[in-house]
Amino acid sequence: MSWSDVLERGTADSSLTFARARWRQAGKFAWVAPRQTITAPTGEQYPLCATVYFKDFDDVVKPYFPSMDGMTEADDWYIGISGHPPQ
């Protein structure tokens, strides 16, 4: 699946995790966090854009910014965790 598919499916179901077949280290995955509303210092509330997070093999989680290849050309995304590709 493509990066667009990841965003669409992840936004629709925040329980899904996604990985790429080219990721060689097991245990890596990305997911789309549910949308939230945040309160600004002014007291007004604003919608927070959907955020994609990435859990690396070393159990560190960070916002995910895929490479240009990962966004525009990759079609090896799948639902799951690296090291455990779909059957």
C-alpha cells in the first residue's frame, strides 16, 4: 500500500500499525494518532492536525517524517510491525 493509504486507513482506525517491507530491523512501526483539540494560551481551542508517530526498534517513539521515497514512491507499506510481514 502507499503512504496515502497509510494516512487514510490510519485516520479511520487509530488501532492500526504500519510498517514497510524494506525495514530490516524487527519491531518498528508507525501509527496515526487520533485527532485532538488543544487549548491555546488565549483559552481558545483549536483542532490539532493528525500526527503520525514512529516506534523504532529501540522502543523510542517520535513524530514520524517519512522520506520523500516513503511518501511518494513506496508501495511496500503494510498493516503490521516490521519483522512480521503479512502472510
